[in-house]
Amino acid sequence: MGKRRKIAPKAAHGEPKRHQRMVCLLSEEEQRIVDRYLAKYRITNKSRWFRETILMFIYKNMDEDYPTLFGEHDMRR
């Protein structure tokens, strides 16, 4: 008999397909930290968690760095 293939669940309607791969390397200590966090909060989809965590951080920084008409000091007066 042949090997069984894993069939990925179909993406929700309107959800973009992901074709780009990003790879990062972690030290053993960093890996243990991530694994401990995922186990503590019962997170089973590691790639989704990484993606959401990284993008949330980026969006937050982009929002804070967004150019405004007046500087922060002028707006606080």
C-alpha cells in the first residue's frame, strides 16, 4: 500500500492563499520558550500563531509611526 497523504483543511471563503515561505532559526532555549508558551495557552496551530503575532506587532508599530499633520508635542498642548 502507498503512503497516506495529509489533506489540509480548505481555506475559508475569501481567505488569501499563502504561497510565500518565511523561515527563521531559533536557539534551543528560544524553542523551549516558544513551546512552553504554546503548551500553556493550548495553542495547536504554531504557524498561525507566529503569523498573527508577527503581523500584529508590525501593524501596531506602523500605526504608532503613522505620519500626522502635527507633532505629538503640539497635540498634547
